[in-house]
Amino acid sequence: MPLKLVIANKAYSSWSLRPWILLAHFKIPFEEIVIPLDLPDTRKRILKYAPTGKCPSLHDGAISVWESLAIVEYLAEKYPDKAIWPKAKAARAHARTLSSEMHAGFQALRQHCPTNFRRPVRKLELTEAVEADVARIEAAWAEARKTFGAAGPFLFGRFSAADAMFAPVVNRLHTYDVKVKKATRDYMDAIMALPAWKAWIKDAEAEEWRLEKYDSM
Ligand SMILES: N[C@@H](CCC(=O)N[C@@H](CS)C(=O)NCC(=O)O)C(=O)O
């Protein structure tokens, strides 16, 4: 039975991109169920799959996993040959640390710059709190790249779960035209060049659902 991934609209769902880009990049077969946000039956539909009423959730036969980071961990355990986390212990510990930091933090950036994968690039004035989040993200990426990134353009060289966890932030920095250092831009460009990233954007653009609260930002 194929894995089933339940996600929200690709245009607006940052959390859903994480497991999706990981599955797509590592060519793990899965079936996708898209539940559009903010419709009268959205909550009821998501609750059929996850008790939190949130997307994404992953279903592997009788096993259900929700919370994007837990899904990433489940996939890493199920596919040990895929190097979803970096193989070396120190790199893996660091990748997990950054992924937890991302999962739990950067609230100011998230609130100020909502995810919209269809948004044309347009500058938005940032608050001090958002600038502080961006500075920490840039520092975290630079340190990972410098210490562990020699084998490729991603945080730990080859694409890993840490990149999947940060992928939605790449969209926020790009679309809100946030001023970033060259090394940050190079990393963003590497993510945006991935076939899996491009496939997600193409699907987002083809979606018919529109949410004014995000499209007007
Ligand atoms: N911490 C959760 C957050 C999930 C989340 O907030 N998902 C949003 C979509 S991006 C959602 O399902 N919202 C539905 C709703 O609030 O009705 C995770 O990492 O999976």
C-alpha cells in the first residue's frame, strides 16, 4: 500500500511542503490528498486524518503521523538507505538541531510574511523582530554550510531533511524580496532549482482556490 500524504493547498501551506519536497526529492512513491484551507468543510475533512485538524499528515497502512518534523523523522527511519539525515554523527546532530529550531521558532517572520507560493516578488517593509529572525536564519545557514556543506550546495552538502524543514522560509525570503547576503541567495537558488521545488510551484500555480487574506499581502 503506498504512503498517503495529506496536505493543504500548495499555494499557501508552508508546513505541507516539508514532507512533500522530501518525498519527491528522494523519489519515494506516495499518494497525495490535497485539502483546501478555509472552506466550510476544511476542518472536518482534515480531522478524518489528523486529530490536530492540521496538515500535513502521513499514513503508512495503519500508522498515522502528523506534525511535519515527526513525519520527516518517520521517513528517515523507514528509508535508512536514502540519507534523509546526514550520515555523519556531528552533521546529523546539527541538522536535527536546526530543524527543531526551525520547527519551533521564527514566529515573527511567519506571521509577517505569510506563505504564498504564487505571490509575485514584491518588497515588504520588515519589523525589527522579523529582521532578527532573518539574521538568525542567515547565520544558521552560513554556519551549517561552512562546517558541513562541502559536498554540495545545501546546508549539509547534499539535500537533507534540514533543507526540507527550511524550504518554506526560502519562499518567504524570495517572494517578500528580503535583502540577504550572497551566500544566503546562493543557497536559496539551489533550493529553487530543485526539480521537486519546481514541481510544487507548478502545482501551486495550477490550483483554483484563492484566499484573499494571503493574496492581498
Ligand atoms: N506544527 C504543525 C503545523 C501544521 C499547520 O499549522 N498546518 C496548517 C496548514 S499550513 C493547517 O493545517 N491549518 C488548517 C487550519 O488551521 O484549519 C506541523 O508542523 O505539521
